Amino acid sequence: MKRTTAISILAFVGLSSFTFDYAIGQTPEPTKWRAKDEQTIQKVPDDFSGAWNRHDMKAYSDLFTEDADVVVINGKHMKGRNEIFTYHDGLHKGVFKERTLTARWKDLRFIGADVAIGHIAFAGRSSSGDERRNTTALATVVLVKQQGRWLIAAFHNTLLSGHPGGRLPSDPK
Amino acid sequence: MGQFEGSGSSILTAARPTRTVEGLATAGGVTMIKSIWTIVPLGVLFSLNLPASSAAQTLGPDALVDGFLRAFNTHDAKAFGSLFTEDADWVSVAGIRVKGRAGIQAEHEKAFTTFFKSATLASTGTTVRLVRPDVAVVHFNWELTGQVDKEGKVAAPRRGVITIVATKEEDQWRITAGQNTNTFVPP
């Protein structure tokens, strides 16, 4: 009985050490990769607003994964980079031609090494300077690391003020 | 009324039997068996079926939508809160962020006892995408009826879309982030 217990303990310790060594050998030191990843992710809002303000929807849609989900302020749900490009390119050749925005992270947290969730605050402006057309919005953003790049896998944006010029389906026409 | 005013959620008309319930019912049946000779073969059968029944008892991330609708439609803030991780984030249709399960539960408690007290939420379509085996992005379109204003007047129905980011921990899927937006019709 005692012998069995001793063997079990030895086996357990042996297995633990193996697992421990394996973990150390395979996983980069957490603070290092996290700091580097955070640095990369910090640029996402600038890349986002930069592409938007240049109305460069190719650069914009390249910030997303191939299969990304995007929900925009009017509740439209897009699936995939192509759909994201087509929808936004149309808008930026028309009504969004004179729109600019600024963007910044409100918070960010990691779900393991290759997924991060955060919120980006947006302020939208009209180049005419008409302050009535200023908007603020908040988006939940899910990022995934693919081939060393952090891309937006899911994005959902909501206006803080309700949709300007839009109406709820239940509103009187 | 509070920062959550106008926030939408969902409803389920009836709690449909889940695979979990069926799995447990099978296991429960074993306790009724009297003869050891019946138990042994049944035990073997049960063991052989173990991988299948374990799988059956692990509900997928889409079950969170059912749970969401059920908790909303029974106006059960505690059940609603239990769907979320401790550190979850929620952004309402007004773009207001609530941090943490306790806060999310408290805001919905307020809503469920006031403007949502007789409201019903229904899903009109769900999509699920795994971004990692333990991280899912779930979307569902909803229709809300029966919301009341301060005078008790019933508001017109509204529609919207919810994004849920779910994580799986110890075989349990929970919402770690979510956001809601009303669907607007272009002018």
C-alpha cells in the first residue's frame, strides 16, 4: 500500500515537472509578449481612423479578418471582409465623403495569448463644421492574432445619441 | 430612468427541453434499477456511452441565446446575470458600457422591474462563429414587444441586433462581452 502511494507520488511529481518544463519551453514569457502585443494593438484605432479619414476602404477592410463580423450604428450586420469593403466603399464615395472620425481605446483585456477584447470610443465630425452632425459612439472590438498580425474579428458599434436622421421601425413615418 | 433606459433584450416563448436535461434523465433512470445483473450491463452501456453523453451535456455557445431569452422573458435578473463571466462587459443600445456581472445584473434588475416588466424578447435569427475552440462570436437579431414607459403606456415594438462574445471555461460557455444596437430604417 505504502509502496503504491510512493509510486503514485513519484509519478505525479514526475508528470508535474514534465508539464511544467514543457510549459516553460513552449510559452513565451507572458509580460514580454503581452507588452509587445499591447503596443501593436494600441495602433488599431489610429489605423482605423486613418483609413477612414483618407476614405481608403481597402486599407480599412484590411484591418479585419477575412470572416469578420461587423455591426454598424444602424444595426446592419456584415459578414466578411468583402461585404465590409463594399458597404463602406459605397458610403465613403457618397454620404461619408465629408465625414471624419477620431478613435481611441477605452480598455483592453486578453483572453489567452491570441484573442483580445476592448472598447473603442469614436467621435465623428462633418468637414462642414456643422456641430449638429457631431456624433459619439462606442464599439466592442474583438481582435485575434493571425500570422503575427492583430486583426479585428468582430466589431459592433453603437451611437450614444441615437441614429441621426434615422428612425426606429416603430417611429411614425 | 437610468443609464439602461431603452436597452433591449430577448424572450423565449417556452423553455425547450435541452440535450442536458435528456442526458440527466437517462442517468437518473439508473437509480430505479434493482437487480445487480441489470445494473452491470447498464453500467457498461453507460460507460460506453460516456463520451456521447458528456458531449450531450456540454451545451454550445448558441444555448446562451436561449438562456438570454428565457431570463429576459421571465424577468429573472439573477438568471440573466449567471449567463455572464465575472469580468464581463455589456454595451446597451444607448452606447452605455456596464462593467462586471454584478453591474449587468443590477441594471437588468432595474429594467425588469420597470420598463421591461411585461416585455417579451424574441430572436429572429442566430449566427455562431468560433474564433478559437473556446471563444465564440454569436449574433442574434431580436424583436422586443411590451416595453412600457413611465406612465405604463406600451411602446411600439422595436428590433435590433446583439453581438455576444462567449468564452468556455470548465465546459461552461458564458458571455464575456456583449453589445446591443437598435435597427434603424434609413431616412
